[in-house]
Amino acid sequence: MPQLREGSLLLTMTALLIPPLVRSQDHHVDCDVLRCSPGSPLIPAAGPFAYVHPLPDATFVSPFTSIIMRPDHNDNHAHRHQQVVNESVHVAIEGEDSGTRNATMAVSRDNLTIVLDIDGAFVPGERVTVSVPEGITLATTPWREDGEEHHDEVLGGFWWQFTIAPRRTAAHYFRAMRDFASSNERRRHIEHMMETHLGSGNGAGGRGVAVTMAAAAEEMEDETDIRPFFWRESMFTHHDDRRGPTAHSSSLLENATASAKKRAIKAYKTLPDDYPAVDVLVPPVKGKTADGVIIFAPLRDPLISVHQYLSIVDEHGEPVWYHRFPHVNEKWHGWSTRDFKMQQNGLLSHVSDRGGWSVLDHSYEEVRHIFPKNGYITNDHDFQMSKDDHVLLLAYDYRENMDMTWRGGSPHTKVMGFVIQELDDKDNLVWQWNSWDHLHGGLEKSQNKPDGGFFDHLHVNSACWTPDGHVLISLRHLSQVIKINRKTGAIMWKLGGPDGDFTFHGKDPGPSWQHDSRLHEDGRLSLFDNGNGRDPPWSRAVEYEIDEKKLVAKRKWEYRHDPDRYGLAMGGFDYLDNGNMVVNFAGVEPDSHPFYTEVTRKGEKVLELSINPGMAYRAMKYDWWGAPSSLPDLVLDAERASLHFSWNGATHIKEWKVYGGVDPDDMDLIDTIAKKHFEHSLELADTRHSPINSCVYYRVEAVTKHHKTSKSHSSPPLLSPWCSSMGAMCTSHSDDSHRQDCASDTPFVTQQQCHQLGCCFRPPDGSTKRDVPWCFRPRTSDDGRCGSGKGQVDAGWDGIQKNECLGQGACWHETGEAGVPWCFHAADTCKHMKDKGNKRLVSE
């Protein structure tokens, strides 16, 4: 995949129509040469370039567009290698309203792709001319045993034109660029361009009159957010004139074992109360499941306002890692598929609540945040990263006020198109493909219908690189999979749909409203076939063997559940390393299905997981490991006197060591517990380290599988409620005469020192001793000795010694009521303060 290296600063020219230049309209590319689909529109030729962006004569181009050129090189021979060795030509970029434009040029690390970043935005509606004179040099290197011989080719000139989107459509590009701006300075710069370019005057740019932000906002009156949520509703829309809206019962059956496991997970104290626990409908069949953990994003119906989660679980449903988004969705606002998965480079990615995509490393820290380039808006259906950190992303690009009355829609319909962008490891745009340039027949051939002034006629829901370096996409509303030539942008073939190029062998019906299409090394094409267009509808995972020369698709494998399942929307299908398949039958709540079904090639179900209530867009098993930067969590259930501990995201723990004691610097090892679950607990009620009526410090330490420990594996110290409550002990006596000093020899004792003595601490400004703090314990007799009357409560345990009793601020009698030594609190000082929300204390 290409990466950018710095090039020269492009100089601008004023003489545009240079005689040697070839004009873009003079000829068109031959479909046979490009292997493009016979039914596809011809791509205007670009002189010496195999690919230029924007295309010649393109319309509705983003005001923030970059310009990309890739020479028409020949890489069909293994002994040849070509690269741009001289790109320092004077390229002219002229906007008919904005005038001569400056740009910075770089050449990607493939040494062929030339990228020009324009300084500032173009003016909405203007015509732009790009003129490239003769002089770009392409070196061809034959590889020889006795060395290399360079052959240089000087490329001829070429010029072309394109048109920027009009003001009303261009407004959403400006707004997206502003909202995605990474700095306040950049945001203010975009706002200034909005004020300048979106006015109603005749001029623009440096020639026009700036307008107010109110005027710019009026241009965007139909926008509701940085992401266009109104079109998300089409994700769950299926028009069926035969039956009306379809409704299917859920296949999520209650299972006694699954429910018990789910209840156990929901009882974990270190998980949020609303954590979406997984049900294991089919437990893993020993020796038949693939290794790894399941990565997915649990979803609810957008009409239900919840905190969305990212989730990693093992095949027993045990949490491995979770992330809870801080804000709840308001219907479609704030709702996303999240598309959470592990990428080819071993990192995690998900759709961010800030827009764009967040990339996480093995410590679950964000290492990269990616937005669509040129003002396009995040499409959350798919996102791919290669081993060399290139990304392939989807973005929305819609047209305003299109007359769709001929399709039963409004004369002022918003029609949704899309763009595919490839970015290198430095986030430079190196390739872009726009549906409006290539899929002209989609409005007529779409199997969807306009609805409420909106028309999602294509609905791209997956995009990936193919093994031979091209791009494969799935168009749900055409029931079609398309392969795109990455070098030229030409459509190479179409599988399925109303104008598909392939013949399906036998009686296979072909895809219907599919998801998750992927092309594999051995010529297999896999997809999840939702089946919305079948009567009755049913869903399957299907694998085709495709002959790209003869254009024949032969079904090699499929998985249909018995009885049939129908996933109205969403869904996925992919392969595991051991040969198993993963199927996500999806569906829409409440008619959702298990989000993870693992089967063998013979169709045996070896694992099945569900979320009920809920659903998931996509789920897959990966060989993931995590070493979180956060510390282990430790909580104390004061009501049950039990410790609960976990380490969110850690996959390398062998065992837990639990420590406790009255001195935080000298704790006892209470117990060692083998790691088996996400959370473990330890009962303390009848032990010498009980938190009941005692000031005890606790700490847990995670021991890795390499038998190494460190402070980074330890939780922060946690105090028992008795220490920090001051409790009952510190507030039950209103008269200071009923309290005695614990640290009379330390007039400026600290709160920590006082608590270590098992005593109460009062700051100076709240004490009768106005100038110094006070560290005290209760007493019930005037001489300072503990009394033995009403209100005495047990404060010890079997075998407690006098020094241990007095050390925690309690009273000691050598002979209590039972005739044996007794450790107790006087005057009800042992009451516990409780967190009314969850009845637990959490270490900070």
C-alpha cells in the first residue's frame, strides 16, 4: 500500500491552455483494457495517468478536495519496476471564482501516486481547471543479475476540469470539516471559510463579501449533527409490498444454564450495573472451537436510550474487556453500529462517539483517530486497516433536492451516495472512489424506495481490499457485490443484482440484501445473505467459488439454520483459522438472533452466543491479547464483608494475591486465587481481616503468566468502611468529653496517620481545639477508660489479641459477659456508612 513522502511545493501557472496538453474529453478508456464491467459507464481517459481524482468533468465535488494522479504504468511483468523520479513540474490549479490556487505536493511511498493538497477550500459551484505540463518523469528499472539499468519516460501534459458542489450541498462539507477540526485554530479557520464562501453574493473567496455565521447556518438548516442520522433509519427499513412490514419472532430461547451464567456475570461488583451480559446458548464443544476471544459491540434498538458498549468476551461469555460510552443515545442521535473489531495490523478499531474511527493498541489506549477526508461524513458500516497501517473507509455523500417523483418520492429528496477512501499510515488520502461517478443507474435499479424525503438507493455496507490489490464492496439495496479496479477506478465486475455480470451455477438464488462480502485468496467469495427479497424471507451464510474470467459463480458452501432464521438487517460471515465459520444472524430487536454462531464445515454448531435483549452488527473471534494501562479494580461489599476484584482487559493473569492489614505498608497475604473468571471474590466476615468494626487496608496484585509482579499490576489500597466513615465512631458522641486523644504527642497528626491508629480525624477548623487537628477515639467514662454499659457491640474475632483490639480503636475487657476477653465498641460506634447506590466502596 502506498505511503507518502514529501515532495516539492507546486508552483502555480496562469496560462492554462498549453498546446501540448491533452484535453480530458478527447477520448475515453477502453473497457477491455481495464477489465471493466461491460455495463459500467466509461471512465474519461486522463492522458498519461491511469487514475486522477476528481474525475474529469466530475460534478458535486467537495470544496475541500485534494487532487490525486497516478501514472499509467505497466506492472504486469515481475522484472519491471516503475517510479516517479521527477515530479517538480509547475501544475496550474485555477478556480473560476477563487482564482489561482497554491498546493503542496507529495509522492506516496509506492513512488507512483502524486497527491496535491490545496491551500484552503474551493468556492461552492465553481469550475476548477487542473493543468499538468509535460515533465513528470517515470523511471523503469529492469531487474538484472549484473545490476540495474534505468530507463526514464517523460510523461506528456494533460489538463482536465471538474465542478465543485453548489452552496446548499457544499454546506455539509464545511460543517463536517469544522466539527472534525483537531484544534480551535483550525476550527476558526473553517468557520471563516464558511462565512466567506456560503454567502449570497455574486463573488466568493478573496473576491466575494463575507457573510455572518447565521447566514451559513441557514444554508445548513436541514443538518442535525456532524453525522447525518436521519438516513440511518434506512438501515432497518424493508419495504415489502406483498406483506407490508415484516415481523418475525425472536429465536433467542431462554436456557437455564445460560440464564444462570448471565445472572452470575450480572452479579459482578466490578462491572457497571447496565453491563450487557452474554448468554451462552450452545456451550463450546471441547476440541472443536477455534482459539480466541469474541469482539463485538452490543446494540439496542435506536429508539431505546442506553449507554452503548464495546465488548470482548471469551467463549464462555466471561467478560474480557468492556468500554462504556459516557452518553446515552437520543433515538438515532448518538447511536452507531460501532463496528468494533481487530484489524490486520493487530489493533482494535471502532466508530468513535466523536465521529470517525478510533484505533486502540493492546493497552486499550487510542493511538490514532481517523476522519474521512475532504469534508465527507463517517459511514459506520465498515472500516479496514492493512498490515502496513493503510485504511479503507466509507463515507456518506448526498445530493439535495433531487426530483424522485418518478420513483414515488418527493420532488425535494435527499439522495444518499457514498465515497470510498484509502488513507496511508500518515492519514494522507491516496485513493478515492465516488458512487456518483460510477453507479449512474442505481436510482432506477435500486430495490429500495424513497421514504420521507430521503432515498438510500445503494446502501454500501462493506468494503475491503481483494487479494489481487483491488477493492470489493457490497451494495445492499442493489443486492449486488462489485469489484473495483484500484488502479483506475473502473468497475471490473458485478455479482448479483439487476445488472450483474455473473451467472449462478445451478439453482442458487444469488444474494438478496446482503452484508459482509469478502474475497479470499483461493477465489472464494463469502457473504451474509439476509434474504429480504425472498418470499418467504430467510437468511444464510454462503460461500461461492467464482471464475472471474468466465463470470460464473458456483455455490461451494452455505449455512442455513434449522429452522430458518431471518435477519432483517445487519449480519456477518467470516472464516476462522481452524476452518470453522462464524455467522452473525443479526436481526433487529426484538426480532434479533444470536450474534455469534460458530459452525464447522460440516455444519455442526459448536458455539452460540446471544444478547437478550439486544443485538450486534458484527462479531468475530480473534487471537487478541491485552495489557491495559489501567490498574486492577478492587471493591468491598461492606454489607457482605467481601472483596471483589478484576482487571478490565488483562488477558495474561495467572493468579491473584490478596493482601490486608492495619498498616498499609505492611499487609498480610490473605489468600492466593487462581484466575478463572473476569471477577473473583473473597469472603472476610469471619476472618482476622474482617472489615466489620475494623480499620483494615486491602490490596490485590495480579500475577502474570510469567510469574512476574510489579506495582503496575497492583490495585490502589482500599480502606474498610470503618476507617473512612469516621462513622458512627466519629459522630455518635456529640460531647467532646466522651472522646479521648489518640495522638497527644503528635499535635499536627495527619489524617492518614490518624486512620492508621484506627482513630477519628477532625480538621482544625471543625474542632474545639481550633489551631490543631484532633485525632481521637470514643470513651464512655470520665477517666478515659472504656465503659461496659448499654450500646457495646462486638468488634473482634476468635483469637484476637489485646494489642490488635486496642490498635483498631476498640475497647478491651479481660473478662466480658461470657467470662472471656472481649473486644468491643462502645455506644454503637461500629455502625457502617453505606453507599446508597450500590452498597460498596471502590478504591480510587
